[in-house]
Amino acid sequence: DIGDIIRGKDLYLRYNRKDKTDKLQEQLKKYFQKIYEELIKEKTNGEVKRRYEDKDTDKNYYKLREDWWTANRATIWEAITCSAEGFNYFRQTACNGGSPTKGKCRCEGANVDPPTYFDYVPQYLR
């Protein structure tokens, strides 16, 4: 669900109140505006401006959110799955068999990637 929230594709309306969802979206816009401003400072060759030059600012905003999630999703999922000591859902379902994974969140140490397949399954199927 966090990936859906970041990418702007969250189906769940918190508390069944549109104003709460709108407030979340407005806060995310502020965060991503800051991210955009920092990217422009770092990339002085115009690469960022070219990537997000669409006249429709909403398209640029959602493109940046999607790009940010793509760049950071492995780190986010690792934090969620490895640091959630008391929660077994991700660890138990990550290894095809329902048994908890060994080494916190990895299956026999062979799979070093967090189980990111969860974030692209549509919410209504999870």
C-alpha cells in the first residue's frame, strides 16, 4: 500500500473521508516539490527540467512520484520487511511455502531482494 500511496494509486480512502485523503495528497505534493527543487540544484545540465517539462504539472508530479518510487522501492521494502521484527506476513509469504524466511527477510540467503512483487499486485487482489 505504501507504494500505491507514493505513486498516487491508493484505492483505500482513509476513514471514508475525502478530506483526509486530500490532505495526504497535498502533503505529498509539498514533499515532492522539495525533492524536485533539490534535483534541479543537483543536476545543473537541465536533465531534470527536460524530464519533467510537460505543461500539465499533474503529469510531471505523478511522473516524479513514480520515478522516486522506482528509485527507492527496494530500500523501502527492505526497511518494512527486515525491520518489522514482530510481524510475519512478509517473511512467511516470501518463500513459497508459508514458513518464515531465514535471516530476517531473505530466503536461505539466496534472494537478496526484498519481496517487491507485493507493490505491483492491485490492491483489491491483496
